[in-house]
Amino acid sequence: MLMINFILEVLGCWRKLPRIFKSIYSKKLGIEETEASQMNGVLYKSYGTSMAALKAIGYDFDSDDYHRFVHGRLPFERLKPDHVLRSLLLRLPSNLIQVDNQLQIKLS
């Protein structure tokens, strides 16, 4: 989760996220926009991710569609290779789970 937060900070996306979540909550799940704004913060803090929270409280939706909707609006093309960061990550003693911008999970 820390890596995702780091990436969002680098991309300058923190301000954009509330609009993205408000949009998916209202367009895909039928939740009023005012309720969506309040809901997202509470659910994120309680469950760690918005998608996990929505599933936990009973919303039924396609996870891949949700990811495409949310992450497809982030400017990942702005990310450039960072060899220092890569070197630090490779030195970590445990297995890493890597998710690329096509949402494919790779274990290393």
C-alpha cells in the first residue's frame, strides 16, 4: 500500500482521487455523489482499500472493471524509471508483489 501511495504522490494524483471515486460510486454503483464523498473516506480508513470496503459491505461488481475505471484515469505515463528506487526494492529481503500498469501481478 505504501508503494501505491508513493506513486500517487509522485503523479500528483491525490487531489484527483476523490473525483474518481465519487464518479465510480455514482455511475457504477448508484450511490448519490454527496453520500459517496463521505462514504469513501470512512470505508478506506476501515478496510484499507475502497474496493475491499465496498465488497465487504455488500456491493457486487466486477473487480477488473472497477480497477480499469479507477486506475485507467491515472497518468501512469508520467512515471519514469528510477534506478535508485529499483535498487532499493531489489535489496528487500522478502518476496515482492509487482503490479504493472496493465494490472498484471508478478511475484518475484
